[in-house]
Amino acid sequence: MRALTWQGTEKVSVETVPDPTIQEPTDAIVRITSTAICGSDLHLYRVLGPYIDKGDVLGHEPMGIVEEVGSAVTNLKVGDRVVVPFNISCGHCYMCKRGLQSQCETTQVTEYGSGAALFGYTKMYGQVPGGQAEYLRVPHADYGPIVIPDDGTPDDRWLFMSDILPTAWQAVQYADVPEGGTLAVLGLGPVGQFAARIGKHLGYRVLAVEPEQVRRDLAAKYGIETFDMSKDLVSELVDLTEGRGPDAVVDGVGMEAHGNPVAGFAQRAAGLLPDKLAQKAIETAGVDRLDAVHTAIDLVRRGGTVSLSGVYGGMADPMPMMTLFDKQITIREGQCNVKRWIDDIMPLVSDPSDPLGTLDLTSHRVSLEDAPHMYEVFQKKQDNCVKVVLDPAMAAA
């Protein structure tokens, strides 16, 4: 089959690799009909290469048609249309039963002290072949895949339940905004777009910050108040909230926020070291650009909540502990527990009125063969790129 593979820092290519096969009774094989490029994939593209081997298949936002099931899979049948959550969880361990599927004890990657295995996401998360491919082997298919209607509706209505939509939902839930309160969202990439729309849907006032005009315009369609980055941003938003600041802030940016040249240099330098040394640098040093999370801490009102949905990877990042303590700020974060939120999200996704705008997020739908070019476009925010979906059945441009 054809699959998008990692070949080096800022270098990916589509190659012919072996077709996946059933390896365990709880496996399924899914023929991929749509698979997205995630902002987290850009971390692999640029920063986390020391944890990837040349030829690893990337991608963790897939959906498609079930082609084969293992003998222990009774919840799926050949021909089912399914969305595949990015985290691989069993559904029956201590963590899964408590809605913490991202910490699944059956698939935890103990070698690296990490949580549940993820599709297409480094040795730290199990080095499981990903979904930017024609076919995908799905472990624990007796629990993970989400069956959706095979009714001719576009894939984009459902695809984002694989990751970014439940990630945004969890971010807003973790933000713990009081009824009728104010939520600020930093970054209007795909997760930030959904977080802002969810906040508005739940009745909050939403203030969203984003430097790219096209992303601000997209959010504004949903009644979201948008702001460009500025040196007076915190003061401006505090003034709009009776001098207190928003009740909660969602950081939808994460480790590759712009504006910190020192951390940017550290990321690039780590990527040039031999793998073992680079891994050690990432695990023991502060390599994250923390502008977004520091802004969130400065912005949120006293007693408020900062919800981190952006990914951070450094183990020694400086944090303003005195400010956190003095302002009595709650911080919540973590990989999304996809299956925990599907029952809440499904009615909104199924609604023909599309209240969360799942059908207007994709800016680029291209063939799998075009993926290497689109990684660069997405990283550099070229061509008004917001979200890229790959279609393995589409002919290359």
C-alpha cells in the first residue's frame, strides 16, 4: 500500500509499504477514505524526530471502511463506516473505566513512562503505524472505532471526531467556565476553532486571539470576538471583562508558539543531535516556546482556569509558580480521552444544521501523494491553510 512516511527533519514522503494484517483477535483492518494532517504532526515534522525511525508511517486522524475483523471483534462488521480515535485504548482497564482512555493501562508505553499508545506518533507512544495511508491496522477494535452512518454524508462531517473535535470539547470542559461566563481561546488553528465554537454553543462569551486574518474571519462567522496579537493584548482583554480577565483561557497553541527565539533555537539544536542525545535534551531541558501559556496565565482572572490543549514536550520549562499561586489559578491539561466525549459530541455532529461547523473547517482536500507538499504549506500557514484532509483514493494533483 501507499503511506506517508517520516524520512528526516522536515522531510516526509509517500512510499510503498507492506499492507497491514490482523495480528491479534481484537484487531481490525480499515480502508482509509479520509485522513487529516494534525498540528501535532508538525511536532514530528520538525521537533520530535529523535523519537522516530526513518520509514515510520505517520497520521492519527483517520476514518474509513472496515475491510477485515479479528475473531474477537463482535461490535464491527466488514463494510462498517468508522472513525478511528487517535489514542489506542482497551475500554476495560482501571483508567478506561474512569474516562481516562488516554492513560489506558493496557496500551501504556512504560518504556518511556508515557500514557496510552497513539497511532503514528513516535516511540514514546508505541511506534504504531499511522493512518496517513491506504489501510490501517486498528488494535483494540473491539472498543475503539466509532461506527457512523453510511448515508452518503461527507467524511468531513465525522472525521474530526478522531481527534481535534473531542480535544476541543475536553479543553472547554476542563476550562470549567461558569454559566454565562467568558472564555478566551489562544490560537485559532483547528482545535482552537472548535474550542471557540463549542464555547459559543454552550452560551459563553468567547474572545479568541489569532495572528492570521483568515482564521479570525472563520471564527467570526460563529459570533466569536476575535483579536490580533498585540503588545497590549492582555490589557485589552482584561478591560473587556470588567478589569478581571476571562473566567478561563484555552491555550490551543502549544510548544511551537512563535515569539521565543531561544526556545526556537533549542528545538532546532535538539533536532540536530544524535537521537539518544536529542532525546535526553528534550526530556531534561526546557525546549518549549511558552509564550502562549504565559499569556494565558497573565490573562485569566484570579481564581480562574487555564486549560491546555496545545502540546508541550519539555521537561524543564520555566513556569511562573509565584503568579500561579498568587492568582490561585487552576491548570488542567492532557491528551484527549476521545471515547469519553463521543456521546456528548455525536448529537451535534449528527445535526444536519452542523452547529459546530465540521463541514467548513477543511481548507485543503488533496490526494495522499500530495501530503509532503501540504505538510510544508500547513507548517508555514501558506495559501490560507487551516486544515488539510488527505484522500487516498484521489488522484495526485
